[in-house]
Amino acid sequence: SFVTGLLLRSCYSHGDTATWIQILTIFSCAATLSIGYKIQNHCNWNRNQQSIGLFLTPFVPTLPLIGCFVNLYLIAQLELSGLLAIIGYVGVFVGFYFYQVEKRANNRRDTERMLSMH
């Protein structure tokens, strides 16, 4: 759906878009809808004796799929500087997360080593 968003942006931002880009945009939209439809049908629950006691959430996975598509479409509308800022922001915090995980793992190993000595 990110590619679909980029293609839609290309079609709407330029009035004289090449025909092949318009055709590719139509195919990309159709593929996105087809994949969403397949996910919806694959995840459907049938009410039978085994699923009566389960809690079923309405509009799943349709609503999350729509949310993902809208978010990726909005990200595709950003300028290059906005995309770079998002990539930098995510990169910094993912790096910080892995640093903290490794730091805690080292502390845990040190603690286990000290406890095993006693």
C-alpha cells in the first residue's frame, strides 16, 4: 500500500502523468484491495460450537487494514525532508532500544555469574 500511495501521489500531483504510471497505479490499487480481501476472508471466523465462547472483535482485520493503508498513504505524501526526519527519529529510538536491551542482558549475565560463584 506504500507503493500505491506513492503512485497515487504521482498521479494527483502532476496533471500530465504518463499512461503507464496511471495503469500501474490502477493495478497497484487493485492488488492492494485484493490482498486486503484475501486477508479478510482468511481471518473470518465462522460461528460454530468451538467459537461460541470466544470474544470476537468486530471489523477485524478490515479496520486495521484500512488504518495501515491510510497511514502508509499519508507517509507517501511527505516531502523528502519529512521522510528523512521520520527515518532518523525511528533509527535513533530503535538504536536506543537495542542499546538498552544489550545493557540489561549484560547486567543479567553479570548478576548470574556473581550468584553462581557463591
